[in-house]
Amino acid sequence: MSPDRLKALFGIYRDGLLADTLPFWVRNAIDRTHGGYITALDRDGSVLQTDKPIWVHGRFAWLLATLYATVDRREEWLSLSKHGIDFLNRHAFDTDGRMFFSVTREGRPLRKRRYLFSEAFAVIGLSAYGAASGESRYMDQALELFRLILRYHREPGLLEPKVIPATRQMKGLAMPMILIATAQELRKAVHDPLCDAIIDESIREIERDFVKPDLACVLETVGPNGEFYDTFEGRQVCPGHSIEAGWFILEEARVRGGDPNLIRLGTRIIDWSMAIGWDATYGGVPYFIDARGLPPTEYSHDLKLWWPHNETIIGTLLAWQLTRD
Amino acid sequence: MSPDRLKALFGIYRDGLLADTLPFWVRNAIDRTHGGYITALDRDGSVLQTDKPIWVHGRFAWLLATLYATVDRREEWLSLSKHGIDFLNRHAFDTDGRMFFSVTREGRPLRKRRYLFSEAFAVIGLSAYGAASGESRYMDQALELFRLILRYHREPGLLEPKVIPATRQMKGLAMPMILIATAQELRKAVHDPLCDAIIDESIREIERDFVKPDLACVLETVGPNGEFYDTFEGRQVCPGHSIEAGWFILEEARVRGGDPNLIRLGTRIIDWSMAIGWDATYGGVPYFIDARGLPPTEYSHDLKLWWPHNETIIGTLLAWQLTRD
């Protein structure tokens, strides 16, 4: 890639974020009455519903604090990050320490799910806000919440499985993948050996159980020891997801000074995901692909959503940075 | 509609069912080894997965027995209906009397859900098979299972609600709608006043709580007393679903000798659903529409699936039969 081309690309992404995306959300998403963020917005910024999803609170708080720490020390960004963190701490935690999935505008709980993603995104938000503000109690809370995630993830019976485990046990790519990214963000705030240990363990699990050389892809769902299930769910590949896993691993390679094994694994995942996932006719990455080329059942399988394309941009750019290929 | 046009249409639907659809499924879907039906089939009849959904067992058993009773007394149809009923009775019931959502090919339970549709479709299958075969124990079982559905539907706390009820209570169109059709099919086998009572009650509930004259549509989800929630879920209209509700009501009008109030209600529902749901540019009925014309969030909202079009054919043809309009 020529330096000019690279400079042009960085300009597109920087301005897209700082001059377009971020001003829209800062202008329209802050709930000054009840706290937190209202994120169901139409293109003109008008509100489509006021129910508040918890995931996006952790994620937006993370973004704002990360921009403060890495781009520009604007007090507005730090205080809007705290605005989301405060809402989470006031309304998003159930009595068992777990978190809700969505709450009303005022913060009354609507749904709680059997997944740990509300908690994972709260960890990254708390970590980034704690590190940016220097307030150690948020970093401590992030570490404590991360330990709670690990306990619920590891101890059988704490979360109700979707499929009756006496008949069939399954596990998803999403958990080891999100544990990598969560531990990476937590590590920026908290120096605890747990972070590296979980990152190592999660990368090993993905490589051992989800990456399938014979199918040249990364599966979304496998048995507890990586068993391939020849069902719609067992054959499902989500290229955007696996590219995301690939760049989390490349990010770890970068942090560790260009670890060649991690570069090899991360680029292989991205190469395979692009080979199976990129639409050669019209371009773009569809939502789901069947690993054996059979018809998927998800109605949305051939939609091209925005986020897999963001993952692809990040993943391929990071791969280029590490390999110059 | 001219008699020639009507004759041509009946030919299309009759031959589509008896000469095309049905032979495909009878040839490819019968599991001679483990019983029941394998219904995840590719266009050439090859198997895409062997896990068995329970809904379709009740529905296919119903279809086969209904064809036997109303079209032609072919022993094959009756025995293939029993083939599905036997699988349900061997493998689909949990120890609490409720039914699973899916099982393995051998019949081991995979999923159980918090909805009562496996049970409702088993009732129509048992009713139709019982009536067609004359074996009263299947009719008795159908009535008993119908009573179980009503108990679980009515008694708070027996089924876990999706949304925390202390914060917000909601109910869906699907249950009163399916109770009408289930009771109509049960009534053909069992002469119990419960059937008419549930049909009356369900039609009243739909008219009172889900049909919204000010929005000129039928909502999918409302509060316990028909309250409108101005959220994505509360604004959701599923035209295929509401047309289906409309023709269940028209079918009741037909059974009751052309009841003018039911004809008025059923045709109004179909008219409104077509007005909000029909795509004036390309034709066809999309999956979901927002009652206020705002963007829906379901990825699949603008897909045109096969089944809403079947509902539309049945609904408009039945409306024509009853009104000659």
C-alpha cells in the first residue's frame, strides 16, 4: 500500500468517526433527564424508542473514554462516558451481580438473558473510564465483574443452556472471542496476570476447537471438544464474527511485539473467512454462510450488514500493518 | 370473479398441493428408521439436517389425516399421519405434560420453549387423526392437551415471560389467533362446548385488544388490556399473521352460516392488513411493518416469505366466497 493511499484511508476513518458518527451520537443520544443513552434513533436523530439496551451503554462509555485517552483530552468525552457508567451502576445490575439486557428509559429492568455480553461490555466501559479518569474504584469494579463473567461461564448449571445438555452439548465462538477483547481492554487499566492467562486460554480454545482446517473456516458452534455437528447450527459460519476473532488475535500479536505464531493464526482466520465469506459477484460480506455450501436457514443470512464490513476494514488493515502483505 | 377464473384458480391450488407439494414430502420426509418426519430438505429432497422440529409433526399429521377425511380415503395418507402421531407420543412429551420444541432424529429432547405452539399443533394433528381413524383415544388426548394449553396460557407464573412483568406486561396476537384455529380443528373431532367458548373468547380478545381502528391495523403485541406500547415491538405489524387471524374469523363466520358480524370483522382485518402490508410497487407482502411507518428493527422485515402469501390467498378467497365482493 502506498503512503498516499494509507494516508487517504486513515483520513476517511478518522473523519468518519470524529466528524460524522460521533457528533451525531453526542448530539442525539444523551438522556439528560434519566441518565444513560437513548440509542434507537432515526437518521435525523429523532427517537424511535426509549427502552435502553445495556450492551451499548458499556460500548459507548468505552468509546468516549478511549477517545479521551488516545485522541484528545476533551472533558466532554470523559463526562459523557461517566454519564453512561453512572446509569449502568444505578440501573443495570441485578441482585445476583449479573446485569440486565435492557431496561426502560427510567432504568426499570425489562429483560435479562442467559448470555454474558452485557457484563463483558460493562467491563470494557469501566476499564476505559477508570483508566482515563484515574479513579481506581472503576478499575476494581471492572476486574471484579470480569471474575463474575468467568465464574458464570465456567460453572455448569449457573446459566441455563439453550439446548438440553443431556442430549447435546454445544459451545459458541462468541464467548472465547469476547473474552479476548474484554481482557485486552481490562489489561489497559488493571495489571493482573489473569488478563494474559485468559487471553492465552481463549486463543488456544479458538485455534483448537473452532478453527477447522478441513473446512477452511471458523465455525460458530461446536461440541465441548470442538466436535463438528452436521446441522444448520453446527455448519454455521459468520464471516464477520470470525474476522473479528482474527483481528483480536492480531491485536494480541501486535501487543506482544509481532508474535509470529499469533500473526499466522490471525491472518489464516481472516484469509479463510474472506475466502468463504466475500461475495465475488457483488462484493461485501453476507451475515451467514454454510460451511458445506448448503442453504442456511437464517432469514437474514444473505444480508450485508454494516458491522462485518467494519470488522473487515479493521482486520485487513491490521493484518497489513503486521505483515506489509 | 368469473366461474372460469375460479375453476382455474382451484385447479392451481389443488394440483399444487396434490400433484407437487404432497408427493415431494411423502417421498422424502418419512423417517422409516426412527419414525416421524425429516423435514429439513433441500430442493432435490436430500436431507439438510435430521433434528426434528415438533411443530411440523403435528401439522403434517393434521394435513395427511385431513386429506384422508376430505379428499380421498387413501390408506397411505392415514398411516403416514399415524406415523407422525406415534413419534409425537413416543418422544415429544416432557414429564410435565408439556411438549418439546425439537428432538434428535432418534427422539431425544433438544429444546423446550416457553410457548405453547408444539402443543397446539399436536392438538390439531391428534384431532384430525382421531376423527379420520375413528379412534376415540386420540380425540380424548387432543381435548386433554387443549385443556393443558389453556391452563399454561391462563395461569400466571407457569410460563416464564420474555419481559420482566413487574416492569411491563405484554401479550401477543399469536395465542388468541392459534386458539381459534386449534379449537376449530378440535371441534371437528370432539363435541365439547369448550371449543365454541374459546373461539368466542379469542375473537373478542382480538377485536377488543389487537385490532386498532385509529392505526387501521392489527398489532402483534399489546398490553394486557390492549395498551399500545410505542416501541419497536409494540408498533410491530405482521401482515401475514393478521391476515391469518382474519381468515380464521371468516372460517368461523362460514361455519356459523355467514354470521354478518364475523364477516365484517374478518374482512376489515384483511382489508387493513392488505392496505398496510401490500407492496404497491413490487407486489407481495413483507414480513413486518411498523404501525407508525417508522423503520422496523427486524433484519428480515422486508423479506417476502412464502407463507404470508398463502395466508393472503386463503384469506381473500374465503372473503370472496362469503361476500362475493
